[in-house]
Amino acid sequence: MGFFTTVETASVSEAELLKSLQAGYQTDSAQMVGGRTLIPEDIEGTMVNAMREQKEDCKFVNSVKKKSVNSTIHEYNRRTGVGNYKYLTTEEGGGSETSDQELERKTVKIKYLQDRRAVTDQMALVDGFEDAYTSEKIAGTLNVLKAAEYFCFHGDETVVPTQFDGVLRQIEKSKNANIYDVRGKSIATVGERIITDPVGMIFEAGGDANKLFFPPILAQDIQDLIRDRIRFGTSGSGAMNLVVDQYPTPYGSTIYFGQEAGADKFFHVKGLVTADGSPLKRPKAPTEVTTTSAADGKSKFAAADAGNYKYTVHSVNKYGISDGKEIDDSVAVSAGHKVTLKIKASAENTESGYVICRSAKDGDVVMEMVRIGKDESGTTEFNDFNIELPGTAQMVFLTEKKIQEVINWDQFCPLRSRPLYESNRAEIPFLIQLFAALDVKAPEWCAIAKNIAYRGGLYY
């Protein structure tokens, strides 16, 4: 059989075919007639450097241990118990019953953070302080890191399926969630129990809380509380401290909220909601929202809460938040009643969930109360039992120091820059990609303090 010098497969030449086969092996472009293949670039080092420089902005992501996973669906067994320790005694030479550990199968869905960037030919030629491509790559890296930090707190795949569940949502979804509800009181009013009670819940579940995160608006309230209760000697390192970054608890653990914890710029309060995101791709407001009120045993509307309430509903998807659909009339609520909202999807039906906003009793200002997923039927029903209070804040307590990791950052693909095919525009496009998810392995060793009044909120 003879040798063929040229092969034509449909419209693909031998040279083009060889180029495709060599993709990913970084064959020198001088050897390739059609040019070099598009090869993703690992920029994990850029991420590490960016995280070091932005450690005050990305406290949570910085502090979580990274774990490499090899599947978009990461599965493992979680130990929830080691046996019954109360009945292990026996007589001399006696036998023992077999003890079994308690295991739970855990599944983590990897989510995909991605940011498209581009550098024009003109910008690439400009003699600036730094290379334009490198500058844009760093900007994209910082943007993805900020997204990761934000979703570590506020991610909710029920509302936006492309998000991973943040630490708040994972604790709330757990079997025996540790949630301390202050019912609209301020930190000054609650006192040190705002810290000791959640830590006590964690201690009773087997954990030892040692880290606290909260929105920046609560930072001064925390300082005022702690400094009022801790006495310093006239000598020593603590004598002249202007800022306190730790608090010893009655349970033997010390809660830290300094440089690696405490106030986080991406931990937001429930506040005013406005249209946000891509004007072209974000959803439209719901078509219609109706309300009814009826008695219900689950209601937390007490006699002091009886009054008139205003509601507004915003649609949400992965591209943004819509304008609000305001209910024309206030809803009169009596003690022991609930308010049922029926939300009809927008005409385009592009939303994946809703942000429900409400006023305080007899108030006019509405703020975020809760986010819910959309019902596929087209009409979503939500019952307001007054469990979640609008215009309030949350704090989260974490156990970090254990033999096994309590919280992991499961990373399927390290941060990378992926070149894109150049079109008819004079620019070099690329993607910054990070494929990962937050995994709270032991939510029973974490806790949430919720419905905290803050300055500028509805209950302060």
C-alpha cells in the first residue's frame, strides 16, 4: 500500500486535523500551519497572590481549607456518630456488644463561576504602567474571588440553581439547625447572650465554636458589647487595646472576630432591594401578587405585631433582580394569623426565584425578608408566619479547630484563564473560570444568630 502525502476529510485538511489532535500538548506554533491551539492557562498562582493582597476582602474563602475533587458530583460518607458511649462497661472477662458508627451519604454539586474579559488591540499596544492583558486577567480574578466570597454567605441553589448553597443556607437546611432568634432586638439589648447562646448550642452538639462572621454594620455594636464586659489590667498587651478581636465564652472556647474573621464586606444585611444586574437578561417583575390572611398555629405574629403590613416582590435569576411588584393595599394582620402570598410568574417566565420584601408594622419602607424558589406551575405560594423579619441582620458561628475539617472548599478546577475564539472584533477575549462549591461537613457544629436589629434597618 502506498503512502498518502495529503488527506482530505470532508473540508478538514491534514494540517488542520493534526492541529486538533495536538490540542493541549502545547506544540510550538511554528510547527503548525494553522497556528497554535487555544490552551487554558492555570492561574491558581494569580488567585493565591490576589487572595493574599485582598485578604481583608475575602476572609471566608481565605480561611477555608481547599480540597481537590475529581467529579462535578462529589460524594462521600459523613460520620455523624460513633456509637452509644453510655453502655460500654462489662464484668471481668466479659464480652461486649458491637458498636456501630453512624454514617450519612453526602453529595456536593460543583458550581461554575465564570467571567468573560477582553482586551482590545489598541489597549494591548498602549505603553501603560502594566501589561493590559495581565491587568485584565487580575481584574477578572478579583471579580471571581468576590463572587466566591459573596456566595459563601448568600448562595442559594433553590433560588438560583447555578449558585452553590452558602454557609447560611447549609446550616438552615441541616437536620437540627442551631439558630438563635433575637426577634428584632439589637445586640445592645440582647447582651452577651448574642454570643454565648449560639456557642452553647454548638457545644451541646459536640462542637467548639471559635470563629464569628457578621456584616460590617454590626462591627461597632459588637465592640461596644465586648468592651463593656471585658476588664483589662493596667499593664500588659491588652491594657491599651482600642479594638477587641476575641471573646472568651463560658464553654471553654474563645470566639475570634479579628483579621481572619469578624466583619466581612460581602456578608450583607437584609436591606433595600432595587433592580440590579444585566438590564437585558434579568427577569421582569411578577405579573401579579395577591395576599390573604388566616389563622394558623405556626404564626409568630403576636399581639404586639398586629397591624398593617406592606409587601413587594422582585423576580430573580442568575443575571439579576427585577423591579418590584408592589401590592397596592396594606395587609391587615391579627395576632396568630399568617399572610399567604400568591405570586404569578412574569410574562417571559425567565425568573428562577423571588425576593419577598415587607415593611415593619404600620410602616411604609419595605426591605428584604426572604428569598424563595419559583414553583414550576407558574404560581408560587409563600406563607409569611413572621418567622423571618425584614430589614435585619445575621451572624454565623463556626467551629474550625477539629481533627476533621468542618468546612471545605471543594475545588473541581483551579482558577484558570481560558482563551476564546477571536471573532470579527479587534480584541482578545478570554474567560476566568473557577469550578468549586462550599461544603459544610458538620453544620451541627455551626450556628446562626438571626433577626438582629441594625442601624438603618426596620427594627433598630
